[in-house]
Amino acid sequence: MDDERKLVLQELEKAVKEFVSQERSYLLIPEVRTNIGYAVRNAKESNDVAAIPGRITTAFQRAIYCLPPAFGASDHVARVILTAMKYDPDIRSAINLAYYPQFLRLNPYLFDRSQEPQAQKPVEGRTMNFMIEKAVREVGRVPELIVDKGDFGKEPGLFILGRNPSEVVSRAIHLLSLL
């Protein structure tokens, strides 16, 4: 493993430990669970993005995870990051969180899944790409915060995007002050 990949894993693990060490971070974890991803520079595929195998979950009012970060551990958050990197190669990290109405105070980009083309909806793995592409078209850049309003059978959620995992975790921890 090259030095950049080792550094990505180390920085991601440090940020994940910071996130789970917060007393109330479990409140930010949605039913689909949370993942944090971090890509190497010039990432092209999900194996270039490190994340938490099995995601971050909750138990006894605590955020926990079982395995250390690994490359290729999350297709979902990897698609968010890889699509964002097409528009801004410095946006190499993302986290998905639970949605609360209070988060609207931060003026996030609002993604409405009903605007996704019908032919694309049943195809697994397309919605996250569409979400980022639509946000960039409408905002003119990759937004830091995106609220996915959800849909039938799809839980609403919030994505925080940033340059590195410590940045996205810091923003996530700040959200606790709104709850």
C-alpha cells in the first residue's frame, strides 16, 4: 500500500474516532446507518475511497463501529465523493447523517428524489450521482450540505461534503448544537 493510501486510512480513522467519541453523536445516525468516506487524490472508482466496513451504528445511546477503515468499504458514500470530485477534485470526503428539520437553518441544498428521471429510479447506484450533478447544476458548485428529502421507502438524510474527514466530522459535531 502506498503512502497516500496509508495516510487516507489514518486520517479517516482519526476522524471516525472523534465522531464516535462525542456523547450525543448517536443522534446523528439514521436508520440506514452512517458512513464517512475519504478518497485518494484523483480517485476514479470505489476502491479509491476508504470508508467504514459495516458503517457506524448505534447501541445503548452510543455511536459505534466494528472494523477500521478500508478501501472499497462503501459504494454509497463513494459515489457521492467520486461524483463531487468530477466537479471539484478537492472535495474528497463525505458523511451521511440523519435529517432533522433544524438543519434547514443552515441553508443546505435540498434534493428532491421525485425529480430523478423515472427510467433511472429503479437502477441501483444512480441516485447519489444524480443528486450531486443536479446540485452542481443548480448551485454552480459542490454544496457543503445536501438534504436528501427521501422518497417512498427511502429515508431522508443529510450529506456533509468537504476536503477531508476531519472537516466533515467537525461540521457534523457542530450539528449537535442544533438538536
